[in-house]
Amino acid sequence: MNNKDRFNSVVHFKPVDRVPFIEMRPWDATYIRWREEGMPISESEKIIPKTKPGESMGEIFGMGSWSNLKDRFNLTKVETLAIDADIIPKFKEQILSEESNQRIRIDERGRTIKERIDDPMLSMPEFIDFPIKNREDFHRYVRRYNPLDPKRLPKNLNKLIDNWNKRDYPLRIGDYPAPWSLFGSIRELVGFKKLMLLFYDDIIFLEEMMEFFTEYCLQLLKKIMPLIKVDYIWLWEDMAYKTGSMISPQHFRKFMMPKYKKMVDYIRSQGVDTIIVDSDGKIDELISLWLESGINGIEPLEIQCGNDPIKLRKLYGNELVMLGGIDKRMIAKGEKEIKDELMSKVPFLINKGGYIPMLDHDVPPDISWKNFVFYRETLNHIAEGK
């Protein structure tokens, strides 16, 4: 079987020679640590250039090191269809102040943020201001979400489609930070506090924004889905925190579910029935709502928030596709903890189907190169039945 076949067999709970080897990416700080600890690198990566504000070394290197890791651990290529769904044009980035190790700047999405200068990717920025405060701001801003903008599709689309039709790996639609979401995309532009208040103070405005992003995503899907069949759709929400959902089930049903169903109906009409949502935090009370909406996959299943993939499999059976769920905290400890973590979950979940094991978030810098190698090699062996 090739990796496209493996992916589609797993997500449809069909027999497979082994699950795809998919993994979360390392943080920049992790990448630096691994270089210092002997991770093999190419000649072009030996000199680390200075990054610009908001730019990661992953972007500078084109994740060359990650490509090397994929080769080393036989990781499955998963490609995102080349459609630019983010704002066009982007805002011009401006540095407003720099003091000590802190920088305040306006980013390419028009938000004012405070971040570390030495490594802005090492921690979450502090969001100081957002570009949308009222309807007038919203109407101005969404002009940058013109679905008919020719820049959204690559000029060599026909050649790409020819290549995708010959692919042996999974292809998806959906990426962050483009607005393949309802809750997450609005939170990114108005701020968490304002979004929460809108559920009570101005539901008409909230509905207007959610409806806009629903129609925008649908128009993009209608431009591309008839041209190429993808393997799955990926949505991004991040609508839960450590102890539960950020909104009530009642609000989900009222504001989000009808719009999800509208998108899902079109997606399924195009022959695609795997729709995966990415949300951090404790998502147990959201899963049944996503399933009812037609979304049948979840990732990355953060363990420190109390998510339990074994309990979820027993609860939802073949209804739910799961990716992730390997506790990154255990991978940072040592070989015994790594093996115990993997053996306590992976054999059972792989046997049941509908599960692709990987870390429960991006690879943090407290995971050493030695531990990551042991983790990934051990996981591959378990998945291969060795």
C-alpha cells in the first residue's frame, strides 16, 4: 500500500498493512536544541540566518531539516492544496517599539502584539489590539477576503493538478491561519474577550461574521473541489482550554452547527467524507457536537487537558477518527516513560482502526534529540507490529 491508500484505509476503519507515519513539527527552539545535540543537517542549514519579526527559521529554511527528519523516520508526506485563503493583501508589518527583550509590532493580519525578540516562536505573544472592533471595521477588513482574487490560486494550477492526480500521499484542503473555521477565525480578528461578549451583546453581528466565513469557505471549496479530489478537509478552531469548551453546547448548536452542516453537505457532495478539526484543550464536550455537524475527525488530542483517546474510542467506536494523543510530556522524560506511554495506547488504538498516532501537539524543546529518535523509532516498530 502507498501512503494515500494507508491514510484512506485508516480513516475509513479498513484493514491496512500499517498506519501512516505522521508527526507534528518541532518548534524552532526544538530545532536549535537538536542541532546542538547532533541532529544531522545539510550543508545549507549550517549557518542560521537572523530572522525577521514574525518569521520562523522553519520558513527561512523551508523546513529542510524537517524534510530530513521525514526521510530518516519514513514519515508520511501530507500536502495542503495550494490555495491562498488568507487575507490579500496582507498588512504591512510595523515595529512600534523594542525594549529589553520585548517587541511590540503590528503583524501581517493587522493585530498589535507583544512578543519576545530573541525567539518570538518560543512563547505565545500578548495580543494588545485587534483590527476589528465594530461592523465598519469588519466590512473594510473582509474586502481582503475576496474569493475571486486570482492570486488565491497558483498560476501553475493545471500542472499541480496533474501531479496531485498521480500522488501516492494524502492531500488536504485547509491550513492555519486561513479562516477554515467559524470560532477561531473570528477570535483571531476581534479578540477572545470581544468574541465571548458578542454571544450575548450582539448576536446579529456575530451571526453576520460567521455567515460570511461560511460563505467565503464555501466559495473557495467550490472553486477547487470540482478540479481535484482531496483526501480530507482540515478545519482549525482552537475553541477549548484546559478544562473544557470556550462556549456552551447551546451556543455551538445555535450559532455554529447550521453553518458547519452547510459546508459539510457541499464537501460530501464532492465525494470527500473525512473532515478533521484541530482544536487544543479539553474537547470531550465538543466531540459529539462536531460529529452531529458532520465533522468526523479530531486532532491533536492534548493529554494534559484530560483527553483520553482510549475512552473516546470506546465511547464513539467507528464514528470518530483520531490523530495525536501521545503525551509529549512523557516523551521528554526517558526511554521507559516513552515506551510505557506508547504501549499503553498505540497497540489498542491501531487495532481498533481510525487512529493515527502522533504527539499531542508540536514538538517542544524539552524533548531531546535522543528521546525523539527513540520515540519515533519505537512508534514505527509498534505500528509495523515488530
